[in-house]
Amino acid sequence: MISLSRKLALGLVATSAVIFSVAGGQAQQQDADAIRAKCINEVMRMYPNAQPDQTNRQGLEYYKTCMLKHGLQP
């Protein structure tokens, strides 16, 4: 039979694991957002005269390459 203090300790460990897992996921999402922003900023710097309503194949390819280089899906 498990004592009450042991049950509480196990519950705290399980809760901590869930909290750290969620926090880790949020940090990864923030990293992914930062990488997306970096890739977009690089495209805008490289192709400053591209019109928003035009398809810029070179810029799009650069963005895809940048994202894939960082392990993200464009």
C-alpha cells in the first residue's frame, strides 16, 4: 500500500512532467515563429521591390529553402 505522502510526491512529479512538456512545446513554437520571421525578413531584404500581389518565385524558393534548412515545413 502506498502512503499518502508517496502518492502526493508521485502526483507532483507527474504534474511537473506535464507542465515542463507544455512549456517545452511553447518554447519550440516560439523558436519556429522566430525562424519564420527571420526567413521572411531575409526575403524582404533580398527582394525589396517585390509587390505583395505578385508571385515572386525567387523569394518563395528562398523562403522554402530557409525554412527547410531550419527543419521546418514552409
